[in-house]
Amino acid sequence: METTTNTIAQQLGGTRKLAMMVGAKNFLALESGLTFKLGKGAQDGITHVTVTLDPSDTYTVRFQRVWGSKVTEKGSSSDVYCDQLVSLFESTTGFYLSF
């Protein structure tokens, strides 16, 4: 579990870079993935991102808005390869992970 979580974080640039570039925080390791909260200002009111490793060795990425106890799905992509994670994250949230 820990290895998968660390791998996903590194493929997105690392937790420090996510925190610095997009205000990410509250990183939580999942059984086969990672979830975290974004800083303010993401497109479409997105507040949380969850990346899960699938048995096919691709990822499912979910973008959500969490407001109190209400969770609204803002987008989801399946069969995402590791080299597509950053571009999907950037195009969906409007946040950039590099200068």
C-alpha cells in the first residue's frame, strides 16, 4: 500500500511540490491509491482528488467537490497511464504542476 501511494505522489511531482504548487494538503494513503485536498481556486469548484491504481496497471482519477457532508463528483477518468496523470490533473483542475 505505502509503495503505491508513494509512487502516485512521485508521478504527480511529490507531495512537497503538490503542496507548493497547488496548495495540496491532507494526503491520505488508500489501499491502492492516494487522495488529497486542493487549495482554493481549482476549476469547477474541485476540492479533492483521488488517484487509484487499477488491476490493469492504469489509474482511475476522480475529481470531487466536498462541501460539508455533501460530495459532488466533478469528473472521473479511467485507464489513465502514469505519463498522463500530470496533464489530466492540470487540464481538469486548471492548476499547473510546473512553471
